[in-house]
Amino acid sequence: MLAVAALLVASACRASFQPRQFGNDHSRLYAASLEELRKERWDHAIAGFERLTIDLPARDPLLALSIYRLAEAHAGKEEFLLAAQNYVRVAESFPLDTLADESLLRAGQSYSRMWKKPELDPQYGEQARSTLESMLAIYPESPLADEAQAELAGLNDKFARKIYHNGMFYMRRNANHSAVIYFREIVDTYPSTPTAKEALLRMVDAFREENWREDAEETCAALHNKYPADGAVRAVCGAASTTATTPE
């Protein structure tokens, strides 16, 4: 009996929000859907905003807002691909709208959330990076530019970590020459990421294992120059030499 009662309650809740009940009153449906969104009733919000995106005329000022809110509802439900697609739809359909820059930012963030681990296929990470770079190129004066740059920085470190995993794979197998190739790629391509420091440290380890003393010393000099007070650098390279210079 309790299971039946719970099912009836759930059915009643689902039936309590029906977009068709609002007829052609788009403003009232938008307000009701927004309330469902704020209460985190994602399915209700999605149903309402989807109806609006279908029914609203192309020039209706509520259309861009409705697509944006639909994306928010999908994001709230952790349907990040659908969220990203609708955010992009806002920016592509309404490039002059005040929501356009934020929509591209949120699209990039949604794609980023789909790339959960660096070692996984970076398809969504690449889409995230491309979307965020487009946002910064199209809207360089956006007040959200700093947030986009921060998101990009996090993405770049994930790309660097993916390469780092490859380097460590070879290093664990004593294939130090191959490992160094991957570590150098990180330093050259993603020099501002936290992983770049780790890559340089592992290069020192690899050089020492191969008895390449000059390479190890030059890399330590670069590390001391870039990270002068870093404990990990001192642990691997020792104290900075007073005569050390940065290698060209």
C-alpha cells in the first residue's frame, strides 16, 4: 500500500506542471517555468522552457532567455551535453544579445564537466577549449573574460596532465629518452600550468638516471629561476647556485 501511495504522489507531482495548461500565455509559462527552475524541479523546468522554445516567434525577446534557461535546467540535471548545445544555440542565434558571452562561457564549462579525468578521451575537453577561446575572441571586453581565462587555465592543466601520464608510463619502464620527449612537450606547450613544474622535475630525475649531468644542471637552473622558493625544487635540485643562470 505504501508503495502504491508513493507512486500516486509522484504521479500527482509530475502532473502538477503541464505547459499546455498555459495555452498561448508565454509570459505566464515563462514565469512558472522559471519558478520550477529555482526550486530545482528540473524536469518541470525543461518541459516548460522546451515548449517556449518551440512556440515563441523568432523575434520574441523571451526566446533567447527561454533557451538559456533550458540550458540551465539541463545543467542542473547534469545533462551537460544538452546544456552545452543549448548555450551554444543562444550565442549562435543571438550573437548581439547580452546573454551571448555568458552562454559561450557556460557552454565551455558544460563541455569541461564532461571531461572528468585527464587520461580519458579529450574530445569534450577540446570542445570546451575551443568554445572558451571563441568566447574570448568574439567578446574580448566581456566582464566574464577572467572567468573564462580561469576555466581555460584549468583545462590546459588537464591537457598537460594527460601528456604527463604518458611520460610517466615510459619513465616507469626506464625509457627515459621517450619520457623526456613528453615532459618537454608539456614545458613548451603548457608552461604556465602546475604540471609544467612537475614535468621539469621529472626531467631532472630522468637526466640523472641516464647520467646526463649537464642537462640535469641546466634544468635545475631553470627550475630555480622560475620557482625560487619552491620546496619541491629544492628537494630535487638542492639550493640554488649563486652563479646559476637560466639556460637559453
